[in-house]
Amino acid sequence: MIPSFRLLGKRRFLPLFATQFLGAFNDNLFKQAMVLFATYSIYSDAKKEAAFNAIATGLFILPFFLLSALSGQLADSHDKARIVRIIKTAEIAIMIVGAAGLLFASVPLMLGAVLAMGAHSTFFGPIKYAILPQHLRRGEVLGGTGLVEAGTYIAILGGTILAGLINPRLAAILVLAVAAIGWLTAREIPPAPATGKSPPIDLHILRASITLVSATMHIPRLFLAILSISFFWMIGAVLVIEFPPLVKNVFTADKQVASLFLAIFSIGVAIGSVLINRLLAGRVSARYAPASVIGMAGFVLLMTYAAHQWQPAPDGILYSFRDFATHPDAPLVALALLGVSVTGGMFVVPLYAFLTTTVESDHTARTVAANNIVNSGAMVIGAVGAVTLAAVGVSVIQALSAVAVMCLGAAAISWRLHRACDGVRCSETL
């Protein structure tokens, strides 16, 4: 196996990596700037903050549910590199709307941009995974997938931290500039034409979605992989919604600490993405998935323990970054958060590799699109669940305990995938 980091020197990988990196950076710079604005400047109630975050999350997810089938059909039937260039052109227009929302403090414009960015990601998502088996050798696919995931979360880290350090006006300028740079890198992605004869595109989005999911989920290995990934994203949706209220109302810290939470989370997933590639030595396997997500549950429980132990700031005061960092329980909080994210990255990366290496090359984008549809449904369930728990008076700490239970469900499913597929060629036996 070619060491995965060496792929960064290859034109068949680097432009795609850079385009995905810049897109994820821009996406999270904008979303985090918007969420911090709402949490710290508009609302002063934990329920309303959780509700706003859930609405923003739901709007971002909605296009995945509605348009993933169409995006998968387009990606499998057209040149993927050409589609990426069209998508990145659209990102510039979307960020114009988002920048206006930040400049004029317009919540409708900001939420409209979030919805449009969800559509942008819906069409780009299947391509970024489906193009890898087309440009990389089989022994490089897991390494390439890990680098894409690691780069994505490092980009999330950068965008998240920066959003907490700059004002909305500067954020508006930066999201436009980054979108323009992403458009330039997309032009360098090598051609990736359709590899087989694809059936006609079905523009009826509901029928196409049902057909795509049913055609994919009846294959046992794909069913188990997609269900495991969906559990991960359901858990992720709950955590992302709960993090800002957790930081503000439990750890009584300011918006820079909220950015720090998401930054540590991003670093951890990036570490986990690279670490699992090293452990598996390039082999696509779910061997470590059950243990990884059980470890994730343990670290979530450690977070709840740290929250119970936390000494809050005096009434009306929020800890600054420095005050939070010097708090005696801060190392335990950071360890728990890093542990959650590292084990999460180790869990999900091999499962994505399953989707792209165990199907025919002209069906990879559709398989990823089917996965995105199911994932989006799981994330909606997670978001609705988080809002419902807050509405009935369940605390943020109690919601985290529910997340730990969800991890056990993911462990059970991934164990079935490991038993079914590892040690044999599952594409031939399932």
C-alpha cells in the first residue's frame, strides 16, 4: 500500500482533497458564525437555543433527504469533475446570500443560505467518495477516504475556531473569498467520466429516492454499513445540537469555548480517521468498529460525569477561554470530548470505504446517495429527538446519557457487519 499521505502529492487526489477541504471550511465558518450569533446575541434561553440549532440542522439536512437520489444518478451518469465545477460555481452564489445575512443580521437570509449549502453538499457528497475508486488504486482507497475525512474535520476545526474569533463582517468577506478559491481548485480535478451505461435519470425525487434506497438496502452488507453510519450521524446530530447549550448553560463559558468544543471534536475525528487507516493497513474492514463505538459511549459517559462535577461561574458571568482552560475540571472535559471524536472517526471511516469498494464502479455514487438519504433521515430523528427532550424538560446532561445508549445500538449493528464480511470476500458471499 502506498502510504496515504503520499497521495497528497498526486494530481489525481490533491485537487479533490483541496476542494473538499475548502468547502468544509467555508461551510463551517458560516454555520458556526451564525450559530454563535444566535446563541450569544439573539437568544438567552436554553430551549430556544436548542430549537434554533435544530432548525438550522434540519434545513441543512433536508436537501440530503430530497435530492440525494438525483445527485447519485447525475454523478454516475456524467463526468464527476464537471459536476464538481458546477457545484462550486453555485457555492459562490450561495455565499453571497449568506454574507448578506451576516452583514445585515438577517436570520432568514442566514437560514436560507444554510438550506442552499445543504443542497450544495448533497450534490457534492456522493462525488467525493465515488470519485476515489475511479482515480485511486484499490489499496489506496481506504487511505484516500481517511485523508478526505481527516481533511474535512481539520477544515471544520479551522472554520469553527475562526468563527469564534472574528466579527460577522469579516466572516462575510472570508466566506466569499474561500468559495472563489474552491472554484479554482475544482478546475484542476482530473476528468472522471461515467464508467458504464446508466439507466435514464428519474426526476421524480420521491419515487427515485424510494427506488434507490430499496435497491441498495436489500443487499445485506450495504444495509448493515449504511445503518451503522446512520447511527453515527444520528448521534452526531444530537451532539452538535447540544454542544452550544452545554457550553453556555452547564459549563457557563463564552462563545470562544463553544468554538473550542467543536474544534477539539474535529481534531479527534481527524486523528481517528488516520489512525484507523494505520491499524487496518489499507484493508477495508469493520474489525475495529464495534470496539470503537463502545469506546465512544464510554467517553460520552465520562463527559456527563465531568458536567456533573463542574463548578459553574457566578450568576450572570461566563468563563472566558483562559478561565475555562484553567478550571480544574477542564482537562477531564477535553479528554472526554477528544475521546468521543477519536473513536467516532475510527468507527465511521471504514464503513464509508465499504460503500465504495464493494459495488460496481458505475454504482458507487448511487450507493453513497442512498446512504445519504438514510443518514439524513437518521439525523432528522436525532434533531427532533434533541428538541423533544429539551421541550419536555430533559437536561443537556441527561440527553448525553441517551447518546451513550445510542452508541450501543451502533455497536450491535457494526458487529453484525464485521461477522458477516470480515475474513471473507463479502461481495461474493452476501
